Amino acid sequence: MKANEGVGTQGVDRRQLKALRTREALAEAAVELVLEKGLAAVTVEAIAERADVTRRTFSRHFTGKEDAALDFTRADGAGINAALRERPADEPPLLAYRRAVADWLTDRDTPGWHHRPRLRELYAVVDEEPALFAAYERIRVDAQEESVRIIADRLGTDPARDPLPGIVVGAAAGVLTAALRTWARGAGSDAEDLADLVARAYDALFEEAARAAAADHATRE
């Protein structure tokens, strides 16, 4: 199990490749230890020892054990944003985000965390561990801020003045988060189940938005 398994290495020199492999080993060790022992019983030193590196090497890659255990979420946020940048310019922003998520979910060249062993189990632990949840929220917010910038660029607007990019990302990312939590708690057993669950969640959002718009229009007439 590699936290960043599937990340392309083309064009990466030997030193960069070694650093990437070290980071992967540390993240993998952190996930394994958290699931084996619980977050409170895991130390940075234990993670470094399992990855066969020094404590100092750990500190070059991560700020703490929570950061290491959740490195997969950072890579996946980057994957969604990369897919969002590639969506056609004429797609409405909400649809573009939905389809970017679908691209990430089904990408076999750079698989997301949901394709990896035991990381669904780790995701379920996030809600139970306050320190992990706080670290997850920081990573999630960073990814969403980048999404807002991408949407703003698509619209040719300033997100500091125009709330629309933030509204789109807040709604679309919120649906994804809700679906991920439902899946992690037992709705389905594999990555294909997750893709279907996310699709149904977005369908529900679009349908509810259409009903709300129709009802609001009717009351204004």
C-alpha cells in the first residue's frame, strides 16, 4: 500500500524519486501504525523506524504523525484539481466539478485512495480522532481554496469579490465529503460502490437545486 501510489515519476530525477519513495514509505508506515495501534499510541519515532529512516528525515517531509497518515488526502485533492483544470471551458462550474470528481474516481493511471487497501478504514477513523479530523480539515480547506481559484479563472472573476466560485466549490465539495463519509461508514465495499454513491449524491444535489429554483420562481410570480 503506497500513500501516493500511481503518482507519475516521468521527468523526475534520481534524487527527487528517492525523496518521493521515502515520503511514500513514511505515509504508508503512518497509516499502518494508526490502524494497528490507534493514533494516541503512535509516535513519530515509530513511524520513522518502520519506514527505516531517521527522525530527522521524517521532519523533512511531514509536520507530524497526523500529517503523514493523511498524506493520501493531499494527493487526492491535487488529483481532483488537476482534473478540474482539464474540464472544457464551456461547462458550467458545478457540472465541471462533478465531472472532475468522476474523472478522479475512475482514474486507473493515478488511482485515488479509495482504490488502496485499508484506507477506507482510515477514513472512517478520521471522524473518531479529533487530531486527525483537524489535520484532515486543514488539507481539505487548502484543496478547496485551490478549487475556488480554478473556478474563478474559468469564470474570469475575482473570488475575493464574487462569491460564486466559493459557493460552487462549497456545495460540490460538500456533496463529495458527505458521500465519502457514508461510504466509509459502510455503504458499499469497493471503489466502484463509491463511484456510484458519489454519482447518486450529485444527482440528489442537482435535483434538489432544480426543485428549489422552481419553487422560488413560483413564489415570485
